[in-house]
Amino acid sequence: MKLLTVSPAPHIRDKASTRSIMLDVLIALAPTLVASIVIFGFQALLVTGVCVGMAVLSEFVFEKGVKKSVTINDLSAVVTGVLLSFCLPVDIPLWIAGLGSVIAIVVVKQLFGGIGQNFANPAITARVVLLISFGGAMSTYAIDGVTSATPLAAGAANPGVLGMFLGNHAGSLGETCALTLLIGGAYLVVRKVISWHIPVAYIGTVAVVSLIAQQDLSIQLMGGGLLLGAIFMATDYATSPMTNAGKLVYGVGCGLLTMMIRLWGATPEGVSYAILLMNILTPHIDKLTAHKALGGDAA
Amino acid sequence: MGNHGIRLNGHKNTVDCKPVAMPVPAKVRIPLALLGANTSTFLVQKGDEVAVGQPVATQGQGIGVPVYASVSGKVAGIETVRLASGAIVDAVVIESDGRQTPWEGIKPPVVEDLKSFLEAVRQSGVVGLGGAGFPTWVKLNAEVEYLIINGSECEPYCTADYIALRDFTADVVEGVRLVKEYGKIPKVIIGVKHPPQGIEEAFKAIPGAEIKHLQEYYPVGAERMLIKETTGRVIPGRKLPKDVGCIVLNVNTAAYLARYLRTGMPLVSRTVTVDGSAVNTPSVITAPIGTPVGDIFEAAGGFKCEPAKILAGGPMMGVCLPNLDFPLLWQNGSFLALDAKDAKVPDSTACIRCGRCVDHCPMNLMAFQIGKAYEARDLDTLKKIRADLCIECGCCAYVCPAKRDMVTANKLAKRYMADEARKEANK
């Protein structure tokens, strides 16, 4: 008889793997990618392609370079690439898009230890770095060749609720089409990749504050990066809290910060900064909202 | 608040099987597998003729129970054997004569009160048959409010408890009645997921007995979960069921107790589920204690393909056996043989902080932190997150998409905590 396998329990495992989870995220992002091509043209696909390609390439090169095992097969770099491209304007110079991927993967993800170890969301951090470094290229939104501001900017045209819902307005590649973003979010919840807590707390908080501050609800909810951020960015495992209570706190925090920046800040949009700030608070939220062990009060 | 573990595919392939007595094995090795076995005394020596039910050794002072010959034949010697736990213990080796002659000293015990009942339970050789293997008489020596009968058997494949409840209902009921009466336990709850027909009727013989349909989750049969589900009580910290007024008894344990009190034949054989993707005919087999696992698989029609992994116990908490020579122990309720596909050990990757382990830990632990804290030998954090309360059920590792070996990490963490506590105490 051949030698028998001796391994620790459990001897059965759930089907879900890191790769299958990332694949689910990509499936959830696919409708929005299609929408971005419809809205912004073929160039949208090119930007996404460059971001994904550079993200995977830089992960591969970095891991080879430092002699770590290569993890591009887990598809997390692909997700980062897509997410980064989704928060870029369509006519971003491609080299800037590619540079964003390198920042996201090498600086934010790999230098902190790779998947699961980064304290800030790679795509968002890279976007913020690009925004600070290339302010002009990053905030020029063209649609059908006409440059305009996003509906969130003061004095911008209001595309109407339906236009906003379908995404036919200025904005980053993947943030404009509320319909496809919501479909993607529903898919992730159904597949149990994410729970409803962060998106609902986040979007709910923005809605409540908007009503109190007498803002146009449809613009606040659908005119900027809120849906993309709340569904796909704020739910990033590595940088958001573990427990449901923590997720609610985190979602509300993201919502409040977003609205503070939108209402009082110097920039029209605040989703990226809000999520980034809450990323930093995540370890503390985790600590304060940790589950208590069953019977854990006694020795 | 607590999580509700996981849902598993039951794989209860043997649920319609009748227990089949296997052919008498040529040789059995009966290990002194109990705590304190180092203080054992052998009552037989090489060359002695023994009969079924004859005591061959006493093991341990204090909590020990006697060990009995499970076959009739000749003592071939005392050997050391390695158990699945890794422990190396002495074993009485008996070459069977195939006749299964009962020992002449077999007679029903005289039981009048709790003291004589507990002594009888001790003499029965019965230990926790659900898997723990803890001497039953020690457990029964407590004043409690609830007697909880565990018939949940939540590990996939395992059916020995369900079948005991279905086919040996009278024995189970009698065992429960005896424990309840001698222990003066006011309430009895039988926890089952799928009660076999007629169970409600049978347990009406015991006043105050209640059948509780358990929720369909793993590990609902774990002692702490079962007590919570049936009584609503939570065992504080590392205390025992009796500290919340409960005794939990496995259905098979109850049945064997009843048989001993009726016949005087101690625990010398038990029913085991034999299943898994490499087994020809999934079966329920009654086998003498100490039978080599290989013989038990033989009795189930052998293997349909080369087995790649042999498990004692279920797939969630079972232990791998490195060969087929291992002897059947009292607490083994199932043996599984898995084919190469089922035996494959997945590659593990870094934790992605998905939180699934936290969502599914039935003990409500922040499971992902335990391994990290152990690697750093961070005793303060381990204490704070109560790694010591991990019941090693495997839910965290089961759901982990990064396929991390979380249970191993938790076991190491628990051992580390115990070692440090001992060091602290010896200071």
C-alpha cells in the first residue's frame, strides 16, 4: 500500500477560495465595465486593460524580485487594477493609469506584506496619490468628447434621476452607472462575498445627512463615487472591520466623513478620502467591536 | 449572541444500514489508552487463556476503568502500540480462538444506590462513546438538574448514534432511566436532529423526558452547544457541564450501560460507521475493541480504490491514521477511508481578513487572531481573546478561503497557554 496522507483536521473544506472570491468580485464588476464602455467608449476598456495589466505585472515582478511566491493567480491584483481604473477619468494618459497600478500594488500592497496585510485600500490610495500628483488630468471628465464637471461639482449640470441611474454623465469610468453597481453589489451579497452592513450603513448615512442638509438626494447618492466606494472599496476585506457591529460603525463613519468633505471640504467629492481615513481606524474599530467568547467572562 | 457554526453535507450513506457483527478478528490489541495508564496493572500474562469479558488489566488510579478481553483466545503478550493521538501505550495482545466464549465470571452487578451504581458503571468499562473517551462513572458522579442525551451526531458520515437510537431504543431508554434514577436527576432532554420513528413513544417510559429537535448545524452536538441549545445555559469559561447543572451522555454510552447492568457483560465491542469515498460498501459494523482498523474495513467489503487517507472519527475532527494496524478504541464511532481526491490537502495562502472564521465560530471567538498571536507567543492577547475556549470543531478552517490550518494553530496556542500557566503555577 502507498503511504497514507496524514494531515490535521478538518479534512473537508468549503469550496470558496481566495481566487473564487476574487473571481466573484470580478463578475460583480463586469456589468459596470460594460456600462463604462457604452458610456465612455472603447477608451474605457483600454484604461482598464492598462491598469489590470500593470497591476498583475508589477505584482509578478515585485514578488519575483524579492523571491516571494508569486500570487497573481489569486486574481486580487486583477481586482485592484479594475477598481483603480474605475476611479479614473476616461481620458487619463495611459502612463498615469499604469503608474497608479504600480503604486497600488507595490507601494500600498506588497511593501506592507502582500494580500491581506495592507492597511489601506490599494486602489483608493493610488487614486489619491494620482489626484494629488496629477490634479488636472485626474479631474477632467469628458463624455462624448465634451469635458464637464461631475454632477457633484457646484454649478454642474444635473443629468436628472434617470440619467444618473443609468450613468450617462461625467465622472470616473466605473462610478457613474448606479444600475450596474447595484447589480454587482446584490450579486456579492447573494454570493456572501460581502455582507450588507458596510454598503447599507455607508449609503444610508449619506442619505440621512443629505436630507438633513437639504441636498439633492439623487446627486449625493449617484452623482459621485459613493456607490462604487460603498459597494466595492469600503468592503475590501483587508482594510475594513471583521464583525458586523464593526462594519456598521465603519460604514457610518465613511458616510459622515464623505458628507463632511462634500459639504464643507475644498473638493466636491470625498468618498476616497473618507474610506482612506476609515481604513486607518479599522484596527481600532476591530478592537472595540470584537466578539465576546461564549462563556468568556469566567476563567 | 452566538454564531451558528456551519451547514455541512451529511453524507449519511449508512443511515439505513443494520449493524453487522464482523467475523472475529485473528488478533486484537487492547490498549490501555486512558489517562493515568502508566499506573496500570496487568491481570494476565503471555500464554494465558482468556474469555470474552474477562478483565485483563486495571488502568490508572482514581478515575481509571478496567480493561476487558474482547475476544476469547490466548494472550500473545504485552506490546506497546502507538495511538492516533501519537501516544505510545501498552496493549494486551490476544490471539483469538474464534469461539468468543464468554467469561465464566460474567454476572449482572448488584446495584442498590448511587454508590453501587457508579461502581457498576466503572466496572462496565464504559467511557464516553461519542468520541471523548472519558470514564463515564466519573462524569455521572455529580448532582445536576439536567441529564442531556446526545444523539445529534453532527459530523458527516457518522451514524452509529442514530442507529443506536433506532435499533437499540430499549437499551438507550433503559440506560437513560438508570442514570436518571440513581443520579436523582429531575429532567432529561434527548437532543436529536432527526429522531427515528417511535422514539417519542419509547421515551414516555421516563417521566419528564423531553425530545428536543436540534437545529441543523455543525457542531450542534458539541457539549457546550448542546447544553446551550437544550437548556439555554452557557458554560462559563473552562468549567464543566456539571457546573451548570448538566450531564451530557452519548446515546451509545447509555445503551452499553443498560446492557452491562442487565447482563454483566462489560464493554468489549461497539458499533462503528465505516464509510468514505474509498470504501466499497459503506456499513455499520459491530467489532471487538482492539480489532485492527484494516480488518474492520475488510468487513465493509474492503476498498474500491487505493485509500489515500484513513480517519478515525468524522471529517471535521477526525484523526488521520498512518496505517491500518491501529486498534479500534472504545470512543471510535467511525472510520473513514478517503480516495486521493478527498484526501488532497489544499495549499494555504495568506489570511485575507474575510472574517468568515469570525462569523462561523460557534464559541464566538475572533478566530483569525489566534494563530497570529500564537506565532508571536503573545500570551496576553491569547488570554484576552480566550483562545483557551476553542473547542477545535474546525468551523474556522472549514470556511477559510485561504485554506489556513487554523485548528492546528489553535491547538498549539492552547497547549502553549497551558504550558505557560503551569510554569506560572510552579513559580
